[in-house]
Amino acid sequence: MGAYYDNLKHTQSKVYHCLEKHPQTRNSDKNLYLAIVYEFYNDKLFKDPENGLSLPLERIHDLPTFESVRRMRQKIQSNKDGKGKFPPTSEAIRQKRKWTEEAYRSYLGYSSELRTI
């Protein structure tokens, strides 16, 4: 568990850094993931003068997973009091995430009381 735990801590610090430095990443997990790749894994990208940047498939395992980045963003932006750091800058995104979470909970059969625990 040690190495995996360390990887998660590194991912969390990178997500925190990008959320703090780039407010536009607070509204989009895709933009957040790209900011992390550009800022911390630029050496893994292939620079092609004609097509820009690309990621060779053999280097994909050197990057954090999209899901890990999304979960870390979610953890940082929320807490039990609902006062997480770096909330989305868009009210529409905030409402959409709340609705999506409630829709998933309903679909999966979770009780609404679990949300308050």
C-alpha cells in the first residue's frame, strides 16, 4: 500500500496546485487533467511541429489516471460541511454536479439520509 498511497498523495498535491493556480480547472475535470499533464508530465509528451503535443501510448502508465484526478478534485472541493477549497467558479457547474450526484445516488438505491452522515 505504501507506493500506491504515495502516488495518491502526489496526485492530490498536483490537483491542489492546479486548482489554486488555474481557476478555470475548477469547472472541468478534462481541463484539470490537461493542466496536470502539461505542467507536471510535459517530459512525457511528444512535441510534433506539425501536430502539436501528443502522448505515446507506452508512456500512458507514467501519468495518474483520470479517475484519480477527478476523485482528488472532488475531495478537495467538498467536505462534510460543504465548504471545500477552490469551489467551481460557475454556479451552473456547481448545480450540475449536485444534481448528478443525487441522480447517481437515486439510481444506485442509496438513501438520501446517507448524504448527511
